Amino acid sequence: MTTINGEVAPGFEPVREAFAANFTQHGDIGAAVCVYRHGRPVVDLWGGVADVDTGRPWARDTLQLVYSATKGPTATAAHMLVERGMLDLDAPVAKYWPEFAANGKADTPVRWLLSHQAGLVAPDEPLPLAEALAWDPMATALAAQRPMWTPGTAHGYHGRTWGWLVGEVIRRVSGRSPGTFFADEIAGPLGLDFFIGLPASERSRVSRMVYQRPAVDLTTVPAEAVPEELREQVAAWRDPNSFSNRAFAVTAPAVVDFDSPEVQAAELPSSNGIGTARALARMYAALIGEVDGVRLIAPETLASATREQASGKDQVLVIPSRFSTGYMLPTEGNLMTGPNAFGHTGRGGSLAFADPEHRIAFGYAMNHIISGAGDARATALTEAVRESLA
């Protein structure tokens, strides 16, 4: 029986029950969940094992890499620059990053980078991992890249390139790397335990990930045996030249060890943010209201930042998706806690979002990476939050 640590406010007991059940029924190994309401924490729980090799327990300050849930903090940094008048989402990217104008991209607006409409899901040739981690070589390659579709005519999840694309705009506009801007302007004022580019001094607190192998590899079974609703996706996975594969194979090697010190120390604003569920919930809480006197952006900026920009069939995920300028919006497979919520999932199950209607901010981080859409653990927790609000 996993010991659950932390506190819940009266009325939010269903979240504790769901969190405990995630360990007994849904495969959690080490995890944390935090919920803010009206700018104050009402759920702050953690439990399990942070390192299965050593048995190190998950502590209150255990840090976890949350993959694409990093995109929420990075998008927030961009919208802070918008509010300060330093960045115009409708201006051409080339206004801030002149080299980006190459290969027919002179008129591509910044907005389309954030909303996955730029058609730049991968460079023509994967870059050596060391060059990608060094930043400039990947930014240079993407600036020179020809779009894979006419920008603005379709959307497809820029799973990895999004970080260099949006991050380079942040760097050009602010004069600081995206990780430094986040540390100075967001993490610092709010006291967040979250990093885009992990300092060596914090590495001992990071949980190690455990990857679940799928029970059935659908790419290896006969096509007629694949459930009909998955056939288009599986066909894309089987095609090495599909957007689905190219979007996640932008480096050589394509499989990246996100537990390695080199990867964790680099700044990958799309995918290697490392922190606590508490930090994610607190950041989102400061987007929809004040948290200890800090509000990150004004309500009118938030309304613009969370307005739908792209929806429908995703050219990379091959399922319906919805995006604002940087944030994921609720879909049938990820309802969050209401139709007006916004946030971002991360590979394998992590989730962070805010729901302005219910004044809720939510963060969930875990080390058992389970592939597949619609993670049962995050779903159970968000359903428990909705039950607590009823």
C-alpha cells in the first residue's frame, strides 16, 4: 500500500481517493498532484517511489520531467512579452528573426508558431543530438526549412520543433534564453520549483522515469486486425516519412534519453521542463488570478492567449486537436474540468491546466510513462476535481 502524503481541503477528499487509486489500479509508481482554487492550494499530495533502482521515495520536493507540459510555461513567457508590447503575435516572425524569412516564410506570423500552423514539424534531415542541445544549430536549420504545408492552411502538432521555434522568438525579443526568461520572470516572482534547463545542483531531486511497453504494438499486427478507428493513425506510424514520425524524430538518435544529465541541463522549451506538480498548478493559478500578490498577465491578454486558433484533424497526431496560441484546449479525449479550460498534456500522462470558470488550476506529474491517448490517471484526477466542485 502506497503512503499518500500531503493535504486536501474539506470537500476535495475525492481527489485524494482518486490519487490513491491511481497507485492501486492505474499503474502509478511515483507521482504528485496539486490543485489551486481562488489562488490558494486546496490539494497538495505526493507519494510512491521516485527511483525504482534505489527505492528513493517521492518527497514533497521531488522534481519530475513533464515532457510537453513544458509548452504551457513557455507559452506563458511569450504572452508576457505580448502584454509588455515587445511581441506582436500578428507580426511576421522575420521581424524578430530575419533569417526565418527563407524558403517562403517571410509572411508567417508569430501566432502560427504558437498554434502549430507553421508547417515546420521537422527539419529535412535530423540533427545530431549534441547540436540540437546546443540550440543554435537547430534554430538555424528551422529558419532555413521549407514548410511542409502552406502555413496557416492546416495545423499539426510540432511536438519537438515548437520549443526552438517559439523559444528563439522569445530569445530574440527579450535578449534572454527561454529558460532564463522563465526563471527570471515567472519562477522567481512566484517561487516556482520548475526549470527549463536544470541546474546541476538540483539533479539529485529529479525522479527517474519508468517506461511502460505497450501490451500490443499495433504497427506489427496485420492491418485488418487494427481497430478501424485507429487504422489511419497506425498507417501513419508505419510510414517513416509521415508527419507523425518525422515530428518526433528531429534528432539523431531519434530516441532521446530524457533522464540523462546532458538532456536535462539543456533548454528544450517544448519538452524538458522539470519541476513539481505544485509549481505547475501555481503558475496556472497566477494566469487566472492573483497568487500571493502576483498575476502573470492581465485578463484581456489571457482571453486573447486562450482563444481557439486551430481545431480539427491534426496533421501529425491524426486525431482531432484544438490549440490556442500555445495552449491545448479541451477535446473529447482531454476534457480537463470544463469547456473554457486551457493547459497542456505531457508524454505519458502529465497534465497541467487552468479553468477560469471554476477558478481552478491543476498540476499532475508522474514518473511512470504510459503511452496512449487519454491517460486514465489524469482523467480520474480531473473527474475527482469536478466531483469536488459539484
